[in-house]
Amino acid sequence: MLNSKPCLKLEITDPVASFRAAINENPKNTSHASNSGLSPRATAILAKCWKPDRHLTISFMDQPPAALKEAIKRHIWEWADYVSLTFSFIDSKDGIIRIKTDTAENASQIGTDALTIDANKPTMFIAARPGDLDFRTVVLHEFGHALGLHHEHLHPDANIPWDKPKVYKEYAEKWGMNKKSVDLNIFTPITEQVAITDYDTTSIMHYPVEKELTDGKFEVAMNTEISSKDKKIVAYYYPIDIPDGGSCETP
Ligand SMILES: [Zn+2]
């Protein structure tokens, strides 16, 4: 069974700002964009990686209890071993990544899209709590988005044998999601030309998939670890050995 509310894609209100933020941060984000400049078409195929030597400051927008704050920090730090990016948590509320815990959502902006959000608004939402079975999964997953990762179940080669009517019904009843949201978050493969490894059912970026919602055979457990392929992708974006050598090109 699913635990916390599914992480839903956050709407980009200004695609041009998203595009500009990405190319200003890391020109290699355009590697796969068409040469049509700032057209909406180009923005749809843009990677959103940080520059490999970026220092990401991280703030809490509200005042979570110390235990919650420390638990979130601990799991975010788990990513630090695999990337050239550096992180620090700051006491002020003006970090590049701004976390809101007083929320019902688990969600995050993807990579450089965080730069397009008003400075007084959060870029990441964490509703999960340390007592929840999926707390660590949620924190690792949301920070994966902050590093530029997309949902793995939307991998172009995923081909999950969904029982779509059941999925619509289940997600509507359990999470209040309408058809459009289910289509966007569960059925529509990503189109961004980002670094992609083979489809990875062990990715921390994959939703759990119950076999009751598929052909009865396919299922994906709730992943709790950063997978080896997750590590491979972020190491490609943010190589530790050659900090300036990062690229968003397909490996
Ligand atoms: Zn997500």
C-alpha cells in the first residue's frame, strides 16, 4: 500500500523563466534542446541540472520540531556522497532550496526550476514524518527532484502494464486525484531529454506500484534506498572527480 500522499509534479507557471534559469545555471542543459531559442517547444526538452560545483543552501521555511528537522537533514545528506555539488543548511529562510514541512504535500521543484520560485515561497514540500514507514523514501525522493531527477515510473521504456480504470479509481478515492492529474503523474512518460539510464524499478524516484493496479504480476515495492542507477545518473550530472566536467547529455 502507498503511505504518504504521492509526490505530484509541480506546475511550472513560467516556462520561459524555467528555460532561462536552466541555461544560465548550466549551459549544458541545452545540449538536447532544439536550436529554436526560447520557444515553449525548447523548454519542454530541457534538462535542469545545477552547475556541477554549485553550493546549494537549504532552508526551512517554517519551524519544524528539532527531531523532524534533523531527520530531514540526515536523509538529504545521504545524497552528498554521490555528487560534486555541496550543500549546507542555513538558519535563514533564503536558501536556494526552501523546505516547507507544514503541508499536506510531498513535492519538489525539479533542479533549477527552484530558481524561478519567489524567494518567500517554498521549493520543496515534505509532509511525511519520521514515524511514517516511507519517511526516508520521501526525503530521498524529493531531494532527488531537487538534484534534477524525474519520476522513474515515467521513464520512456517503463511500459508498466497498468490497469488504468483501477488506477483512476484508486487514486481518486485515496488521494482525490482527478483523471488529468493521474494521466500527468502516472501515465505520461517524460519528454525532457535528460540523462537516462535503463529503466530502473529500484530507483528512489519510482512510485510504489501495487500489483492490484497492474496486470496482476507487475509490481514495484516501496524503494527505500538511492539505487545504483540513481547514483550513476547524479554522478554523471555532478561528477565528483572532475567538478567542471558535468554534463546533462545522455551517458
Ligand atoms: Zn516525486
